[in-house]
Amino acid sequence: MSVGSRPFAIRPNDFPALYGISRTRVYELIASGELPARKVGRATLVLAEDVEKFLRSQPVGRDPAPASATAARKAVRKGGA
């Protein structure tokens, strides 16, 4: 079911294609209470408005790896230490 051009509710299996969040991670977020979900029969559904609230609550686009970790990975790839 959709409202306008966006779905009203999303199944965990659809998260990877829509948001780039793995199905496993979605279930972890649901289990921890960070992402509210509803059960309708056997289906697990997350309301689009709850997804939006969750995503807006996350930190804004920074690479979580510190610069020193990034430099270390590059050195390893090049064969350095």
C-alpha cells in the first residue's frame, strides 16, 4: 500500500533496495526498540513515517572511521605498514 509515491509501510526485506540498510540490521533495530514495527499476521511492517523519524535522528553524513584508520587501511593496501 502506498500514499502518493511512497509506500505507507515497508517490510524489512525491502529496506536494502530502498535505504541501503540490510534486513538483518533492520531486525536488530526493531529488537532494540530504535525502529518501531507492527505485526500483521506473519508480516512485519515498519511505517514510512517511523523510518523517516529514525533516519532523521541519525548523525549527519560523516565517515565514522577516523582519518588515522583510513590512512592505515590505505597503507596496508599499498603494502606499507
